[in-house]
Amino acid sequence: METTFSNFYERKKEIDLYFSAIKSLYNLKDETKQNKTMAVKYLNDDFLKILKSNALIMIYNLVESTIMGGILEIYDDLKQNGITYKTVREEIQKIWFSFKFNQVYDKNAHHNSYKNKAIEIINAILNDETISLDRKATDISGNLDADKIRQICDNHGITYTLDPKCRGGCVLLDIKEKRNDLAHGTVSFVECGRNYSIETLNKTKEETYIFLSNILDGMKKYHQEQLYRKTS
């Protein structure tokens, strides 16, 4: 899980730097109010609101990249250790079967396509072929909030303990919704940023950090102790 943790820390540094820059601009804006002769570009309210909206997008990207990265590292470990259907826990068996079946699923698919895929799946199990999964098996589709992340962990048999300070990751729902609103143009960046103070955004950021750290600790234990294996 070294790569996922490394990327998590690097993205946190980027976000913290961005927040520091926004705070500096707000402080500078307050100074200009006191000193009318000070001319500073880009200190109008709309621009600062846009910056706050971008902060939400950065936080959401951290959420998605962290969860996706952790799951994919686990999948890589399955492959590298030659894990087969018979030796993997039931949750992974179900994920693998759905992954293989969805490769052929189509409302217009001919019945022979399903037949051939069924034969392929049966042979893979009987011949103890190594399980191979990719990002299509993760069930991550750009709509991650705390409930979805808990579902993904449960589906893989990953356990974790959440610090009460993150409040169960409840802020992730708002982050996801605002990110989707901005991505789809439902609201403008100015409209979105208007509803957030720097203090609120910082609290959102910190709770997200704690939630993701807790989930990553669970993934790390699952990965290191190979808890994806079937228990005897």
C-alpha cells in the first residue's frame, strides 16, 4: 500500500498549499480595505468564491484517487501472489464473478456469448487460474461518499475503525454533491463558493483527511495480512 499512502500524502500537501494560498488572499483583501491605496489584482469577491469551489473539487479528487488506489493495490496483490478463486474469500469471489460476467453483459448479446463466458468462468475456476481484476471491478464511478466507501469496503471484506472526529465521514456527501453540481454545470463556481466560509472548508478538509486515513489503515491491514484469502 506504499504507493497509495504516498499519493495520499502528496495530494494532501497540494490541498494544504492551496488552502494556505486562499487564506493569504483573504488576509490581503482585508488589508486592502484598510489601505485604499493598495492595489492588488484578483481580490474581488467572485474570484475568491471560485477558488473556494475549486477547493471542493480538489478534496473530492483526493477521496476518489485514494479509494481507487487502495483497491487497485489490493487487486495487484491478488495477481502477484497467484490467488485463485478457490483460495480467495467469498466477497472477492463474488466481485470476480460479476466482473467476468459484466464483460459480456449486453441486452443485445447473443446467448452464445453468455454460454462462452460461462465456459470461460468455469474453466478458470477448475484450472485454478490466477484472479485478475481491474478498475472496472471496483464499483467506483465518480459518486463516492462515505456510504459508498463503506459499501465498497464491506463488499471486499475490509474492516476499519472510524475516529469520532470525522463524524462518520458525513461531509463527503456534501463534497460529492457539490462536485457533481460543478461538473455538470448545475451551479456556477461563484454560486457554490458563496455558501462556504474558509473555516467551514477547512473543517470539511480535516474531517475528510481523518476519514480517509482510517479507511486506508483498514485497507493496509487487509493488504499486509492478506485478509483477502479464504479462512480455513
